[in-house]
Amino acid sequence: MRSPSEHSLRVCLLLGLAAIWAAPSAAGPFSAISVSEGLTAVNSKQFNGYVRARLPDGSYQPETFAFGDGGLLPVPAIAGLVFSDPTIDGLNLPGIARMLAGPLASQNYVRALDPEATRLLIVVYWGRTIGTTRIMDGPTKDRINFFNASLMGFDSEAHLLGESSGDTILGQLVRNVHAGTMSAVEMDRYYVILRAFDFQFAWRQRRARLLWETRFSLSERRHDFERDLPSMAQSASLYFGQDSYGMVRMPPVPEGHVHIGEIKAIDEADEEPDGSASGIAGNWQGITPGFPPVIVRVDQAGNSTFENPGQHAVLPARVSVRGDAVTVTVPGWDVLIRGTVHRDRITGTISEYGGMGSLILTRTSKPAGGSGAAKGEAPLD
């Protein structure tokens, strides 16, 4: 079996550079993932102090990049089994790059033409894992499970899969306790690995310095790699260049439809419709016994983040308002805040992975001049 660490990065650095060898590093801690076939599993991590800068309006500062060809990774050789998948076998980097360009652009990663102005080298690996439901030999099953888990970013539990065949009591316990992981790992899955390196460092020093890595995968059943890659990548794009703090699950991007109903004149003085979060724009801080301190930031456009300062975690969040009722959710994480807003205070509850406690959020600052950022602070979306 070969992994990205054993593959030469067949990289053309715009003007042509020598190949760079680079090995994927271990992913972050594991977080339980759903077995739903429609969810994209994402594990993303930052390295070497990489942090994205923001513009005054809160959006990410554009970063230029060039693609590198990591290639289609081969599946492990399994005696008696031959696999072919026309939805992925004929693809090459130019075709895949076209499908990744949109999701990358949505996070302000822009294709570069000038090597002098290129910030990142994003090396792309892709492939399909072979699940172990059709394999009867226990040691082979364990070996393939471990390989698949490590490849797709489930690797913080991968070491447990060496005893997962069910032939031992320990194996049966592991399968029961980590059923969600086993269900995902044992199925055939499509995956993509994006590894972003410092382009200038690679070009001038001829050495690789990893800045961020995102691994995302989707169940093969009822899916087509070439057809579903754009939606799969768009779901994962929320974490491009970010740290997901473990495995998260992202819903597919739905197909859009527009229905124009009856045209109505709306008085400009009418109040905002339910669901707009701009009325509670600002920085909200709260402390709950049994939970770490949290900060919810909301800008004038309704964009928001959920922060855990103790863990240096900043995650995209969704805030909705209906009357005086406020709901905050964190996509991909089992975090939910429900409360009632009164002036500069939200009183309610916070729940996280089954635990629940009361919560009071106090608004510590409001956006200045409608910019969506508190005075003296960098805006966050």
C-alpha cells in the first residue's frame, strides 16, 4: 500500500520546478461523525503558524495559489479483488482543478499567474478507498481499516481499528463503542486531500513547508466522484485554511431554486423580517458553570462566529432571531445555544454533546459605523 507520503509531488511551479517530496502529517483529534451517506466528512488543520488575515469588511484577504499534482492514489492490493470506477479513473489534475477552483474562490483563494506573487502551492491528492465489508480475513480487514482511517483523517481512532475485526472481545467492544467510525471506514468512500505549502519557500529554498491541510470524503454509495466533487468540495470549503479541531460532518450544498411569488410593496419603515440577526450585532460573552467561557460575534450582515478562547477555537456559526428568541448553532458540531434577548443580554441555555447548562451572554461591544466589527477589533464573519 502507498500513501501520499510515498508519492512524489509532480508539481509544476508555474515556471517549472523540481519535484518536492512531502508527507501528510497526522490529523487532529477525532470527533464523532454521522453515518449518513449525504454528509461530507472533513478534517482540517493549520501548521507552522498559518493564520488568515482579514480585510476591514471582515472577509478574508485574498491569497494567491498554484495547484500541484499529488495524483490519484492507488487502492491497497487485495488478493482476488479487482476494482474499477469510471467516475474517477479517467480524471486528471486539470479536470479536478476546475472543480476545486470555485470552492477555493469562495474562501478568497485565487489562482495565480505570476510565480513572484504566488502565496500557496496547493497539492491535490484524490482517490477511492475500498471498504472491508467484502473482506473475510480478519488481519487483512484490520490492516485496510487502519489504512483507510489514517488516509481520510479518522486517524486519532485509527490505532483502535487494529483490533476491530470482531474476532476478539476487545474487537467487539471497539466496534460497538466506535460504531460511527467503523461504519464510515468500512464503506467505500471517495476522498480528496488538499495540502497547502508555502510557494515562495518551496520555489526559493527547494524545501516544503506545510501551512494547512484539509481532508474530506464522501460515501461512494449512490454517488459519482466526478459529478459530486464540486458539491463535496463546497461543503468542505468552510474549513479550507482553518482548523476544524477534529473530524466534522458537513451537509451537502443543496441545488438552488428560485420561485418568484406575488409582488408586494413593502414600506421602508417596516421592521426586519424574522430570522435577521443584524439587530443583535456585536460581541457577546458568556460564562456557564461546567462549560468554558464562550464568545459569539455577530456582524451587521448577520455573519457570526463561535469562540472558545481557552482552546483558541474560532468556528463559523449560524445565528437566527425570531422575535426576542435567539438560536446559535455551529455547523458540524453538536453545539446549540437557545435564549431570549433583552437589550444587551441573552438569557438561555447551551448544550454540547449531551451536556447542558444555563447561559447568560452579555454584549460587550457593538459594531461601529455599521462595518460589522467592534471598534479596535478585527471583524470576524
